Amino acid sequence: MDKKDLGTDTTTAISIFLTQAVATNGVPFEIKRQIESNPYAPMTEAEMLVKLEKSREQGMFRDADLVVSDMRLKYGL
């Protein structure tokens, strides 16, 4: 990103930020981490079946018996 993209130089941008921080007694904008989606959000059965089908189509799945076998070897179970 070029400073021209923002319409101001870095010094002016910092000055504006600091002026607003003093005026609002804090950071003058919300700071938060953007999350695409919650990977732990509950899914309906239909949503789960759609995701499973998509993973099968893309070849992104493994047989459960192979996964268990690999875990037993890796973790000595």
C-alpha cells in the first residue's frame, strides 16, 4: 500500500491518530481479531453432510481405521 492510497503521509496519519486517541481517551477505533468462522460452532446434520461430501470430492478424507491405526503408532496407544 502506498501512502497515496490513503491520501496522507505517515506523519500526518500518526498525528491524526494521536489527536483522536487523546480526544477519545483511548484508541479511536475498535481493535479485534477477525475470524472467518468459528471452527467449534455446532453444525446441523445437514451442514455436516455437506462438508463431508465436499471433502470427499476434494480427496481430503481418510478412512477412520487408518486414522486410528496411525494414532496408535504415533502415540503408542
